[in-house]
Amino acid sequence: MNLLFMLLQEPANQGGGGNSLIWMILIFVLIWWLMMRPQQKKAKEERKFREQLRKGDRVLFSGGIYGKVSEVGDTTVDVEVSHGVILTVEKSMIQPAASESNKGAQGSGAQSDEKK
């Protein structure tokens, strides 16, 4: 708090104390733009994905379990994780499983289920 007070305080012999306040505001805006904006954009994309969930979509739980959507409710989703095993989870716990990094990990388990 002392540092903030010292930065905002005008020097006794100079009249340019407003410049430090302007610089602080500019630094805050820059930090917000570089850090907070991308995070908000990602959250918006995830929210859009959850709203567009359909039966048959491949998904990934936040705990690392892959599955296939079998039914979609308002706030929950039924996901088949194995033949005859259906879990009901909150939509907020689901991530898209179609990204390139997840395809390799998903491939071995998904192919073994399809062959049966």
C-alpha cells in the first residue's frame, strides 16, 4: 500500500505526478489484454462446445476418461464409457476429445470397443 501511495503522490517540486497514474493504468490494461482476454475466449469456446453436445459425440471427462455421449440433458450428460456402462455427469466436467493431441491416446481404446 505504501508503494501505491508513493507512486500516486506528486513530487513537491514537480508537477508531473499524473503521468505515473497514466502509466499504471496502461500497464493494467496491457496485462489484462495479454492474460485475461485469451482465458475468456477459451471459456467461451468451451461453453459453446457444451451447448452443442449431441448423441454420438466423443468426449473426455476432466478426470481423463473417454466416452461417447448417449443422452444430453439440460445440465447433465449420459456418457457410455464401455459397452453397457453409462455414467451421468455434469456438462461442466466434459471436454472435447477430438483434438489432435487426444486422438492418439483415444485410438487404442476406441478401436478395441468398435471391434467387439
